[in-house]
Amino acid sequence: MFSYCVDPKTLEGLMWLSCYITTAKHMSFYYSFFVVMGLLSLAAPLAMAFGFAGATAARSSLKIVRAFGKGYLAMIRGIPDIVFFLFIPIALDQAFEYLRHKVLCSDVTEAVRQGNDFVVCAAAKLPLNTANEWVHDIYGFSLALLAFGFVFGAFAGNVLSGAMAAVPKAQIETGEAYGFSSSQIFRRILIPQMWIYALPGLSNLWMILIKATPLLFLLGIEDIVYWAKELGGIKTGVYEYPHPDWRAWYFGVLMIFYLSLTYLSQSVLDKLSTRLSKGQATMAGKAV
Amino acid sequence: MSSCLQTLSDYGLRSIGYGERLLPKADITLCEQFVLIGSGMIWNIYFAILALLFGFFFATVLALGKNSKLSLLNAPCRAFIFIFRGSPLFIQFFFAYDLFVLLPRLGVDIDLGFLVVTVETRWLTKAWLGALIVLFLNTSAYAGEIFYGALRAVPSQDLESADAFGFTGIKKFRRIIWPTMLRLAWPSYTNEAIFMFHATTLVFFTGFPAWQQKGDAIYYASYFADKTFNPFVPYPIVGFYFILLTLIIIGLFGLINRQLNKHLPTNERKKLKINKYNLIR
């Protein structure tokens, strides 16, 4: 990066450090922090959408929809989230390829599953073998994002359905007395009033989402954990910047990153909670 | 059926090193998947039970410390809880493992009188000890925060009556404060226990290596998913085992909850109901 970095073996002290932390690989490391932030900002709305759909389905008057919604919300309590993180990306990938295989290569008669192999025709591969590397990256990231949306959607669904149940019954009955239809009650009474009940759970969920982002590493994405392992490992003399095992230091940096992120979020959420409580008929509202 | 019994004897204890050495490679049957993943559950149960057991006591200490007026006690407890609740367990595992690897290899002889045990720092890099320590510290922090919240919610009348009856010090804590704190904290603590069991699945995906392919349930599940290229069998099996385990935990903690609420009049007894807003750690 700097002009004096041409021959790092001759450098010492701060000069060496300044060259070391600006190598191309370190730049990829810094860039991966943005990947984490990107995941957070995309996964949160996606999870809210999944959660809203799940919570609404769990209240549906149709039995089959209700069972489906309740099953979705209950499942996350029994099964560790990491199972879904490992399962959903492969399952989705295979489902997409299977569908494309059926549509694009209808002339191929051999079964897709042959013993321990999953064989689809070349045209059905996702992404195509000829695709650029960035297409592969985007595809992998999207699958991971869907897995996050699905898992955190189930968490959010639990919070939202709890909040919907917490809206005082009298409010709903008043709506009925005024002749509102059930969808009008849902849109005009239930939804606007549930947020204050949902806020504590949703703040909690945001913190958990932050703490779940390193799981990206398990999905084969070059995230901050990947780079911390890669950069921190022992570098022998053949490398430009030899150093002993520094992984503990790199993971220490990640600890500090996450601690500041959760600390910052907590203080913002506390402020938000105080503001939203203003004028509410709750203990917190009276205290303001 | 008989071949499945054979599989059970071959792989039933594979995760702790007994039975067949080689994992199944080709023609993997459903029975093999069920048995080996079930065998891996031994590790999940081992980690969770020991971490929860030790963590329970340390969490009580942390809660009392955080509630203390002495800043010498208060500050370290607050800091501990903040660090372990504020950072991902996933990173804690990596960080701890890499720290343990850096430790000098020492052995300390501990004389138990009838037998001398050599405690080695090398053990810390093994999952059975290193990961257990991380899980123990982690669950202590989460449970400590839960107990702290419950401690703050102990009704002041209870404390006043304790004073009126002349309870002081340890006796006041053990007879009055502690039971009420536990009763109030129990639903959240049940939730924490469930998530502790779920958190054990992270152990073999982080720094701690699975030595001689002795891993936990999800380690074997991902092994099978890799080998058969079919995720639709092993992962639902893990899911099945964990749902079973979760139901058992809820049952057991429900029984303890009944004990904790026994003295209350029937209409005030609280059923163990997991709060939907704060169901997550």
C-alpha cells in the first residue's frame, strides 16, 4: 500500500506493522466486516417478513394454514438453529437444481439421485459452470441469507404472535362492536397496537441476530471468521510477513468488534424503548 | 432387524471411542445414521449437563455479585456478564481454543493421597475440557443475568418478614431470598437450559477438533450429508433427537417448578410457561 512496503523483510516496528495491516489480504478482511453488516441489514427485514407471515398464519381461521404456521413457530424451540443453517442452503440448492433439471432437461431419463450422487444436467447447474466467480459468491450469500431469514423468521414469528396475543381483548371487541370486518380489525387495531409489546422481544432478537452472524463461516462464505483464521495462522519465512500463531489476537479483535456492536445496539434500543413507552398505559409509560 | 442390532453394537458408543473404528463409507443405511447420530448425542448431553450443573452455582455467585453495592464485587461481575453475553459463543470458542493452544505445555501433579493425577494444560485444547469450560462460562453469564433480574424482583415484604423473624446473613439468603429468586427465575432458566443444549452443537464446528472422528450428533449428521449428498435424512434425524431432548428438559424442569411453587396457594401457582417475548437468550 505504502511506497516503503516494497521489501517488508527490511522493515521494523511500526513501519512493518503499517505495511502488514494494509496487505491485500487484510483489505479482504476489512471488506468482510461489510459483508457482515450487509447480512445484518438484509436478514433483519427478511426475518420480519417471514415472522409476520408465520405469526399471521398461526392465527388463521383455516385449520391447515394454522397448523403450518404453528409448526413453523414451534420447530425452532426444539431444534438447534445450526441444524437449519447446515440444512437449508444444501436443501434449497438441491431443490432449485432439481426443478431446473425437470424443466430444462426433460429429455434426460436417468434419475437425479443415483446412490450417493446427486446428478443434474449441466444446464440445470446453479450457478452455471461457466458463470463468473462473483455469481457464485452472490448465489452462496443468497442461500445463507435465506437460511438466516428462515431461522430468525421463526424467532420473530414467536415474538410477534406473543405480541398479538398481548393486545387487550377489549380493543378487538370494540372493533367488532363498531362493525369492523376481521381484516379491518387486524390492520387497524391489532397491528398498530402490538409493536410496543413486541419491542422487548424484537430487541432481544436483534442482539441474537448480531451474535449469529459468525455462523456465515459454516456456510462456506469468506467472512470475518474465515479471514481471522487465515491471517492469524503461523506464517513461515516463505511468506512476506512471517509471524507466529496470532489467531488468538485476531479473534480478540473480533470479540471487541462484536462487543462494541452489541453495546451500541443496546443503548440505541434502550432509548427507543423509552421513547415508545411515552404516553402508554404501562408502568414504563408512567415512569417517564 | 438383526443387522440393525449389529450396527447398534458397532456404533452405539462410537462417539466415545468404543466399537468399530471406521465410520460407514458406502451403502449407508438409515439404521447406521440413526445409531451414529444418536451416539453423538452423548457428547451434547455431556457438555450441556456439566455446564449447566457448574454454571448454576457460578451464576448465583455472579447474580449476587452484580447486585452487590461494593464496586469491587460489582464491577467484575458486570464485566464478566457483559463480555460473555455481548459476544457470539462461536467467537468465544475460537478465541478460547487459540488461547489454550498458546499456553505452555505444563503438567501439574495433584496428590489425592491414594493416587497421583497429572493435570496437563494440553487437556485444555481437547473438546471435553476446553469446550466445556467455554460453555460453563457462557451459561453462567446468561443464567447470572436471569438470576440477577429475579433477585431484583424478590418482593420487599418477604425481606421485611425475614428481618422481623430475625433471619440474617446466610440463613436469610438460603431460606428466604434464594428460593424466591429461583421460583421467579425458573421459566427463563428453563429456556436457558434448552438453548444450552442447542449451543453444544457448535463445539465441533469451531476450533476444537473432533479427535479420531469422535464427535457430537451434528458432526456425524454433516458427515452423512457430505457422504450421501442427501441432507434430507441426517438433519431431520438430529432434529428428531433434539425435539425429544427438549421435551424431556421441559418435563424435568416442570417437575422442579412444581416443587418451587409447592408452598403457594393453588390459584397462585404458576405453570411452567415459556414466555413468548423473551423466549430467546
